[in-house]
Amino acid sequence: GEQVEQLPSILRVQEGSSASINCTYENSASNYFPWYKQEPGENPKLIIDIRSNMERKQTQGLIVLLDKKAKRFSLHITDTQPGDSAMYFCAARPMSNYNVLYFGSGTKLTVEP
Amino acid sequence: EAAVTQSPRSKVAVTGGKVTLSCHQTNNHDYMYWYRQDTGHGLRLIHYSYVADSTEKGDIPDGYKASRPSQENFSLILELASLSQTAVYFCASSPGLGGTNTGQLYFGEGSKLTVL
């Protein structure tokens, strides 16, 4: 399987600043790392992902970094807006069971005006 | 847009009672999953299935059974519900890994279960 640790569990930032969430994984053979956003009362939705053959990926104000050596990946939200307030989950997929995602414990992000 | 529907959306059950949570997908996906969400624990995998009439155990299968009678339907069964099973349960489907597919999960709306 896989163990994914996610920090911080709670994050408050001011509107317009950036927010960073960090995750570590144990299985060095894991090769796919998605991030899901869950708004209050909603289901989780994929917002960005990165494969192990990349170190950085960026889309629409989101940046994902992957450090395979350290077995660490992170999500950076630039120029945060109140609409970014939500729960964020990182996940990892191990090669041993490549159709199962193992999730971190989540980060509750609050963007304050 | 992928479509995964769960029923019921909310349920109150008594300790020791039987609970069945149902999930239906119209995505023609091979893979279906049941996750449990608790504060501080994120999403934990209970059971999953990659083909009809077959299920696999996830990380926390104890106290749960699963049934996949068809590609479209996947149920989670709590034979003897306990207080500790109070949680939000999410069903998800996925096309699996292959070709351009990354194995993205498409989640249902969730089922809030309260066991009293």
C-alpha cells in the first residue's frame, strides 16, 4: 500500500497571499500524485496532478512540486481568493496497486478577506 | 461529466442494525471504490472493485462488506452497525489506468451515516 502524511491540517491565509500544503509518502515506487479539492458539503474533485516523471506542474494559479528523492510533494496556491477556501487532499498511487489512491488526512484552507 | 450517484444521502441507524449504502455510476468505468471520511483521517479506502461480482479489501474493511452485482452498481453493507461507523461515505468510480487515463476518481455526493 502507501502511507501519505499531509500538513498542515489547518491553514489560514490572507486574500492575495499564497498557501502551501505539503505531503510525504513512503513507497518510493509511487508514481502518480493528484490533489483533490472538497468544498463544504460537496464531493472531492481533482484540481491538479503530477506524475513521477515531472518535478513541477502549473495550471491556473496552482503549482505542484515533486521531490522524489525526499518522497515529498506540495501544492502551492498563488494569489489566494475566498473561493479557494476548502479542504484539500493529496494522494499517492503505488506501483504495486496502481488503481488505488491513498489519501492524506486533508488540509482545511481558509482564505480571509 | 462523470456521474456517480449515492443513496441514501443521509441515514440514521441504530446500533446493531443493518445498513446498505448504494452507488450507481453511468460512466462505464471498470473501477469503483468506497471511501470513508472522518475529520482528521481524510479519505480511507474500505473496499473497491474492478469487475462485477468481485470485490477487494482496502485499508479498513473490518465491519464492512461490499457487493458489485453489475458494472454500474456497488454497495457497501454494514451488517451490524456500530457507533464508530458514524461517518461520511463516498463512492467513486474510475476508468483505471491505461492509455491517456490517469486513474482519476470521480466521487459521488457522499452519504452521511449516523449510528445511534
